[in-house]
Amino acid sequence: MNPGKIFENDFQKSIPETCWVKRLNDNTAAWNSTGSTRFSSTNECDFLLKDDITQKMFALELKSSKSSLTFWRSDFKGKQFQIKKNQILGLQAFNQHTIICGFLFNFRNENNDTYFVDIEDFIDYTSKLTKKSINIHDVQKMSPIRIKSTKLRVHYRYDICSFIEEVVNEF
């Protein structure tokens, strides 16, 4: 299993019982009988989460990296971005409907640094960059909310209750 899927699984296992969560199915597939045909996911996000206590809804796209992540922007050439056009535009559209939308960035370092960045803060920050990727230092400049984690033997558990509380107090 790739590190991004491990992060998604660890996140999902961290969701408290006071939340409803829906993991959107990845519809990625590859077919290679005579040539390379690839289909990529068009989901706007990985998870929809509704907190029963605060009655807040979240649309979250999870990203995990050791160093940096490339991102789509309308003035950038190319099609291969780790943060895709449909994710950025989809989260931005969801954000118009009282849904808290953004990215959970997990940096696979010794601290397992994990942050929530609101979609509008992400767009505002990346619109001013001349480079096509972001790293942990960029994320730390996007007014992020740090998500606490605890390492079990191999996997992590994330403090989703504190994360929700902090996000709700900020928005």
C-alpha cells in the first residue's frame, strides 16, 4: 500500500464516533492490453465528514509527501500535478455552501507534521508563487492548523476532536 493510502487509512481510523464520515471511492484504474490507458480520479476530495456535536461539514483532500507536492494552476503547463485541478476547483465550489473545505497535508518526517489548510488560504498563497510545488515551509505560511498525532507501533492516530474544535473556532 502506498504511503498516501496509509495516511488516508490512519486518518479514517482516527475519526471519533461523534462524526459521520464518507470516504469517496477512488475510481483510478489502469488498463494495459495493447497500450497504456489510464484513468484518474475525478473526485473533488477524499473524505466528507460531518461532526454531530458542532453540526459542521468538512470536505477534505488528504496529501502525503516526504518533501513537496506539485499543484495545478491555470497558468501552469502540463497535466501531471499531485494536487489536481478538479480537487482545487471542487473544494472551492464546495466552500460556497457552508462546508469547511481544504487539504490535510502530511509530511512524512520524524515529527509526522500534519496540517489542515483551508482551500481559500491555499489558493491565495499559491496564486503568488512562481514555483509549481509547495513544501512544508510553504504550508506553514498558509495559516494552517496543526493536527496532533500519536504514533502507535507503525501507524498513526490523529486527534480529530481537537482539530474540529480548532477549525470551528477559527471559521
